[in-house]
Amino acid sequence: MQPSPFRLCLLLTQELCRADPLQTLREALAAGVDLVQVREKDMSPTELYHWGQKVLAIGRQQNVPILINDSVEVALALDADGVHLGQDDFPVDEARRLLGPDKLIGLSTHNLEQVEAAQGSAADYLGFGPVFPSPTKGYSQGLGPNALVAALCVSQLPLLAIGGIHGENAWKIPHSAGVAVSSALCSTKEMAKDCLTIGRFNLY
């Protein structure tokens, strides 16, 4: 088990932001977010490219990696810091061939079989979940913290827990896993407080 090098990942989604999305991003980075995934399922490649440019500029100012969800094509065009892929997206090993050795590649997993299958792949880290029920991603049930512990036990790749994580349940996530959230930070009125709690920075 390799501890996650990232403590708190923001899945930046415009429609979930209660304030200006770029201001939300700036506040999140200032409060301790150390990885960002640009998650915009409904944007065209052109729209995602132009939006990604704005996000990437802010990330570069703060030295925080910016990943593009799902689209290797847009990540390449932007020279983004990497890409996060789902199980049905572009093959991880082919993404590595195209992106090169220095870019970050994440892969979503939803059970132990997928975690085991990802070992030895070109991924740098795995997302695992949903740990808790997640209206944002359409999951009425979560896999539970015990499933995350089991995944941590079999994975040699770092894991980011995802799905329904917020300030009241983040303490249930093992310290060796990072945390990835969307609505919990995009819609918060107390960014600094929630980043501290969800990222569990007070425990280090």
C-alpha cells in the first residue's frame, strides 16, 4: 500500500459552484487543495479546451496539478498536467504512450477486481468509490469505508477515495488514502473550514 501523495482533490464542475467557478478554484487552492480534476461531462472538446486554459493558468500560478477528466485529446492540446480516466474511457496504457512519462494519469475503480486489474498498469493513482451515497454521481448506495480499506490492502498504487465525502464523514477515510470531492467544496460557503476538515489537514 502506497500512501496517496495528494490529500485533497477538487473535481471542479461549473454547475455545482455556488459562486464564480474560477473564484471557487482560487479559494480551494488557497485552502489546501493539492490536485484538481476538470470535470465537465457536457462540454464539447472546444468548450473544454477554452475552459481548461483558464483553470490551467490558475493551477500553474499555484503549482497545483490540473488534470482533464476523460479527454486525452484535450489534455494533450492544453499540455495539462495529466488526465483522469474512467473504466470505459481511453485505455490507460495508450494514454501513457501519448502523454509521455511525466504526466499524471488517474483511473477510476469501483470494486476490488478493477483495483487488482489496474496493478501494473500505467496509472499513477486510482480513484475508488463511491465510498458513500453520492447524488452528484447518481449512486444511491456507497461501497462503504470497509471496501476502501480492502482496496488499500490490495493496491500498490495510491488511492483517492471518492463519492459522497463531506465534512461529517471524512474522518472515516483511512489516512493513507487521499480524498476527491466535488459538490462538498464547489458549493461550500466555508471553503477554508471545509478543506481543513475534509482534507484532514489538522491530523498531520
